[in-house]
Amino acid sequence: MKPQLKPQNPNFSSGPCSKRPGYDLTQLDASTLGRSHRSSLGKAVLAESIEKTKAILGIPEDYRVGIVPASDTGAMEMVMWSMLGHRPIDVFHWESFGSGWLADITKQLKLEQVNSYLADYGSLPDLTQANPQHDTIFTWNGTTSGVKVPNGDWISDDREGVTICDATSAVFAMPMPWEKLDVVTFSWQKVLGGEGAHGVIVLSPKAVERLESYTPPWPLPKIFRMTKGGKLIEGIFKGATINTPSMLCVVDYIDALDWVADIGGVGAAIEKSESNLAVLTNFVESREWIHFLAKEPTQRSNTSVCLTLDASEQQVKAMIKLLDDEGVAFDIGAYRDAPAGLRIWAGATVESSDLEALLPWLDWAYAEVTQ
């Protein structure tokens, strides 16, 4: 039978993701609007967002955190164009975004000392192939495959290369072993449900050393430059952004950071996301027609949960449209390059009660398109 109870919040998109529970646009501090981001007020608010990011995530004191343009993609491109070419590179990829970084390295930067370690959607490549003498690039959580790295144990503490981690759908939802990671990039439009167009870059002292000691042989666009005269531009990491940020987006981010602090910190946010995954796991394990794309339970994402169905691609599309038309689940189709199926966001801004209300609708919609 057609369910009656609907999720109070049907936004299960994997980016931009659902706003936090209780979000109210009118409650944002609008004092920076219409003011220069270079003003004392603008710089103070940007610095506040950086300081709160470091404090809530437990980022080591000697790491730098900066706000950069163009979301996580911009942050990753900045890093690759500024730091790569000094050593051979190991690229681990198992979904579209990781494969995109490989394409940029080989086709745009045209680097030749590159090792590609690839796995199909649903699996991880052999991470033990990482060479401590090489630079290493990987995504922590494959947003389009629902496969995450379970831990950082495979990364050498004695590495000479730098580890560059695209962690955009992992930070604030999965533990980050900062001492293993030299560069981390993310965007607040993912786990915190922030607005798009801005990225965050986290640099270890080792990453700063690379930036200050290595000059790539290609020209760098102004928007990518993190050094001047062989020294890090420290202002980037104190609130003096490279280009003009949206101050509305910044105060929206601060609102999300304050919410994380209010619920008990990043540990509570991680626990909330893992509880959401448990709701979906119980459902999948009790149904024969739906399956996790991620084959290994320890590798299943607790944010971008990717599911395959015993149905044709057209039936899956029809099911997604039914759910959208009923107003119970928006934007839950698999990524265009991934196998046909569902992708349901389970980060901390999603309430378990909404996921529980959604599940009977999955049963109903599947029956509607397959009978």
C-alpha cells in the first residue's frame, strides 16, 4: 500500500546537501553584507570561520587552513598545479572524481611519472601499493561510488612524498588522521549543508615546505598562487582570501560550524551520520531487491550511500521520478557515470526519522515500477 507518512525534510541530495535541522536563513548574521571582505569586519569573520574549523575538527595547530575559490574542485586544482611534478605520483581512484584528478595530472599537466591504481565502482584499489617516496593522491570518500577509505593505516609515517586527500564528503562525517595527511581539501556544501562555490584547503608543515621549496615549470594562474617570493602567502590562511568570497556563504558556514559545536562536536556529527547509515543498512539487509554498491561493509560510505536495484535502468529512473513527484525524496539518482541506482545522503544534517519515513516509500515505488 502507498505509505502515508512522508519525511519532514525530503532533501537527500549528495551536494549541495540538506541544511542543518532547524536552519533559518533569517537568523544569519547579516552585518557583513555590503561590506568589503578586506574590511576589518570582513577579515575578522573569515578568520573566525578558519579558527572554528581548526578547533572543531581538531586540526593540529601547525597546520594551515584557508578558504579558496571554486569549491573542492578549485582547492584540488590549486594543490595539483602548485605542488605536483617534484616526485612521481601514485593516484588511487575508484570513482569519477578521483579519475578526474588523474586525467588532469596526465592530460593537462602532462606529467609522466604517474602510477594509476584503479578499482571499479564498489571496490577500493590496493592501497598498500602506495610508495612512501612518491606523492599520493586519493579521495577519502568516493562520493559517486559510496566507497570510503576505512582508515589511514596504509599511509607511511616516514613518507618523503606528500599525501593529497580530496575529502569533500568525508570531513565532519568521518575521522581524519591529520598526521597522515599533508593536504586535505573539502567544500562546506557537503557534510555541513553549506552553500556552493567555496573550498577549504588544509596544509601540513610538510605541504608548506613543498610549496616554498618547489616551483613548477608551468605558469600558474593568479587564483592558484599560494606563494610569493618563495614564501607562503600567510594571509590566505588568516582570512585574506585570494579572491572575493560571498560573505553570506561565510556566515552560513559559521552557522553550520556552531551547530556542530552545539550537538557535541565533530564526534557527535560522525555518530549521527553512522546512525543514519545503520538505518539504511537494516533496510537493505532485509530486502532482496536492493544492494550496497560498496562490496565491503567497512568501506561503505556513511554519507553518500550508493545502492543498486534489481531493476532496469529505465525502471530505476521511473522509481526516482515517482519519489520526486510524491515529494518524499529529491535528487537521489546515482551519479551520471556510476551504475544505475540510488544515492541517498546520510550525513549529519539528515535526521534518522526522515530516513525511516522514506524507507516504506522505497518499497512502494519499487513495487510500482517492477510489477
